[in-house]
Amino acid sequence: MNEFIDNEMVQALNYDEIKSYEDYRYISATEAHWHLSDFWMYRLSHSVDRLAVHLENEQSLYMGEDAGDEEMEKAKEKDSKLMAFFKANQEREKEIAKAKETIEKLKADKKPINHIKIPEKILYNKIGIDHVWDGKNGKWNPRKKTTKPKLCRLYNVNPKRTNCFYLRRLLMAVPGPTSFENIRTVDGVLYPTYREACVALGLVVNDKLYEDTLFEALNHTTPYQFRYLFARLLAHCDLGNPLELFEKFEDHLIKDLLKKWSKDDAKNVAWRKIVKSMLNQDKHLSDYPELEAYMKKIGFEDEDTIDLKSLYEEGIANYTVMNKEQKSIVDTVTVKLQDPTDKNCCIYVDGIGGSGKSYTFNTIRKLAMGKGFKVVIMAWSGIAASLYPMGRT
């Protein structure tokens, strides 16, 4: 039995894949005749250049394993195909300017200009036709000869990567860009985002379609459903200005939240809920730079579901049933919070188990948060942190 197993293992280890392929491969009469006639089995009609698409300072760097500082610096300084494309266009702009200058001079001298040809600006998806990529030096060199037709293909970009997706749209349509800023410039106007540049060029429609969608849903959806629809549009569509679109439908988006919060607080809570729903649908907040800056300003932590008014009222109710020692601690913290000049403060509270320390700390938390202060509760252990809402170790 052991000898049989050993023989099987030896055969498995000495398996000849090529011999096995030759033994079991079937060749039909047609294929055999094709081989005997020495006809081509395949043919490459074109060679293909794959072109990278990336945002500014987000290019891929290539280096060997265990690379040293010098090698990493060289990799950092080497241009990607897109960056080298911009530099090739800068050289082409010089050629165009020189040709125009020559034409003007010949016109002034009343000489023929038909033999002067102005070089054309280059599209990114056509760069490989007249240029050859020099990967070692990271540059596009003018092509001297063509052995076979060339095709250039830009890497696909997921539409959820909004900025990069619209950069790709521009690269496919705008000839001769010289930089990331230049490609966002339309008729002398520098647009802050690639999407706005696409809209200016007519490559993308504005938010009118999405505005009509929300307007249609306005009369037959609850505010909760309406916020979810807004989040779906953010996650799966290309909103140009979500902040402006929110303002147009603000009344319905925060209608149910006004029962607990003031208008400004309700607006912030609505945005936190919308953004949280959007993130759950695998959309990155960085795809909307203006919205990202706004969310950093108002914050989008878990406090979005807290009713600050009722929380403060709970804190007052807790305070009324406290003993003198507990009230003195709360009063001390309250006074410190009301003094903006006193920024650094450390208060030590001690007591035996069951004396009401956690009750006191929770009261302070409710009163402070009810007044709009940011409160972070830290504890030495997970068990201690679990005594408080949003407690952390």
C-alpha cells in the first residue's frame, strides 16, 4: 500500500505537462492542413500603447525591491506618460509659435508661405502615432519610422472616481494641453474642477437632470426617503454642485428634523445622514471637494443622531437630583467651559464604587454637548468606556 502511494507521488512530482498536452491534443484535418501549408496561425495588425490617467501628484512610481534613497528619488523624478505628454505639448507649442512667427515674417517680406506647415496640437490618445515612449528616461520622442500601425488606449476609470473620470474625458477631447491647470482652462477661464471644465466644453450636462428628478419626487416621498434619494444621486451620478442642489430642496430635506433641531442644526444633521448613506454605497467623499470641505467644517461623527436640546434638558434633570459633592464637580466644570480664556484644565475626581462618579460624568457630558461643545470620553479599559455613549479607550 505504501509502495503504491509512493509511486503515485513520484508520478505527480514528475508530471510532464508538455508531453501530456502532446499525447492528448486532437488536431483536425483542417488544422493539420493549415500547419502543413505553413500558413500564419495568428497575426498582429497593430501595436497598442496603454496610457495612464492620474490626477496631479498621484502617478505610479516604479522601483526595485529594497530600493535605496537614490533609486527612490530617481523614480520620483521620472515623468509618467501623462506628465511627459504635457511636456511634449509644451515643445509643440514652441514649434507652433516659431512657425507662426516665420509666416508673419514671410508675409511682411511678401514671400510665399504655402510651404510652411503649422504643426497640429496632439491629442493624448494619438500621441503614440507620431511619438515613441522612452520608458528609461520617461519621455516621448518623435517617431522616426513606423513598422506597424499604432493604437493608443487610455486606462478605464471608474465613474465613482469623479475627478479622474472627468480628467480622462478632457484628455480624450482637448488637444495640446500643457499641464493639469491648462486642461481645466476653457476660453481663458480656469475652472476649479475637471467636471466644470467638461460642462463648459459641452462634454457633460449640468445638474438640471438631477434637479428635475428631485422635483418629481418632491410630492410623493417622505423627508427620509428624499434624503436617501439625494444620497443615491451623490453615489451613482455626477452632481456638479451638491451644496447648491441641497439648498434648492432644503425645506423638504430637513422637514422632519425641525421637530428636534433648529434650522441650522437640522441642515447639518441632514447632511451627515446623506453623506453616511453615500459612503455606505462605496462613494468617496473626496470626489466632491466642496462637499468634503463643508463636511470637515461641520463634522460628521456619530453625534448626528443626538437631540442636543433634549440632551441638555436631561443634563439639567440629572443635576437637580445630585448631592452637594456631585453638584460642586459639575459647577466647577461648567464655570471652566464658560471661560474661553482658560483653555488648559485638569480636574481629578475620586470616589468608592457606587458613589455616582459615572452619573456625574454623564451629566457633565450631557450639559456640555447640549451647549454645543465637542466631548470625547476616554477610559483606560473597554469595560470602563462602555459605561458612556461613544466611550473610547
